[in-house]
Amino acid sequence: MFRKFLEMLRKGDLMTQALEDSYKMFEESVRLFEVVTEGFFGNEYPEGFDVYREDRKLNNMERGVRRKILEHLSINPRQDIVGALVLTTVIVHMERIGDYSKNIYELASKKNYTTDCKYYNRSEVLARKLIPTCKRAVDVYREGGAGEAKLLIEELNDLKREFDRNIDEIMEETDITVKNAIIFSLFFRYLKRVTAHTMDILTSVWQPFDLIDFFKEDTSQE
């Protein structure tokens, strides 16, 4: 279905630009997520890195896509309506990945957690699975492969379950400091939300518009 959207969108210059901008926005949001997650695990940020500037850039990109869509529809009100709705839906999820990346950065900046905690090690293993999976999601979104999108959603859903499992375990944990419990509960939560928004974006590749964001029951039962 997304391939049909691509064909429709490529007919108009403004819509083509909006689509291309959404590719860049998704790529930038995942790049920001990778940088702040590596920072959580003690790696240095790129020189001159400013998470708030990067977050504003994503916000501006979202507004830019919306403006182009609005301008296009004001001139061609009956053309590419479904594609426009899809784009306005998915860019919200891209912007939210930026928001949660900012949350991760702020969490890491407090330095209130210890690296000898078992949840530090677990979160690092899971995060290092999530980052390349999100990068693959950018490629799948750009290429519009429905089969690849569905398979990737299933992988992401498995990771999301792991984040939930660790949060539940922390809630029952008796041998953990209060600071570590708070920090790693929040971190797993943020990782889960980034995962969920990535899954929501991928539903646009293989689901009809009315089912975008609705994948959970199907993927959990297969």
C-alpha cells in the first residue's frame, strides 16, 4: 500500500519534498536517539552537541512538512489526500522519538545510577539491539517494503516485551537502590516508547490508513 502512496506523492513537487523531508526527519530522530543512548552508557557526545538544538530541529522539520502538505492541498484539495494524512501521522511519531531522546539525555546527565547494577548491563544489551533495528526501520520506511516492515515490527515488539519485563522485575526487586530503581525504570520506559513510535511509523508501510498505529494484537498472535 505504501508503494501506491509513493507513486501518488511523487506526482506533486510539494508532496515530493514533504516525503523526502520525512525521510530525513526519521533518520535524524534515530541518529539523535543513538547519540543520547551512547551517552547514557558513558560514551562522549559529538563535539558541539546540543540535544535541545537537535530537538528544536526536529520540531522545525515537522512544521516544515506540515506547511508543504497544507500548501499542496490548498492548491490541489482533492489530490493525494490519503498520502497527506499518512505523512502528517508518521511525522508526529518521529518528533516523539526526539522528545524521548531528550528525556534519555536528561536522565543520563543526573549521573545518579551505578554501572555495576545488573539493569545497567541488561539495558545496554537491549539498547544495542534496538539502535540498529531503528536504523533498519529508516531504510524500510524509505523503500516502502511491506514484508520487511512487518518482520521488523515483530522484532521491535519482542524488544518492547523485554523492556516491559525488566520494568516489572524492577518493581518487584528488593536488592536495588532507590536511585537505580528510578533511573532504570525510566530508561527502560523511554526505550520502550522509542520502540513503540518506530513500530507506529512502520505500520504506515503495510497497513491501510485507518489501521496505522494498530498492530499490537496481530503481531502478538502470529
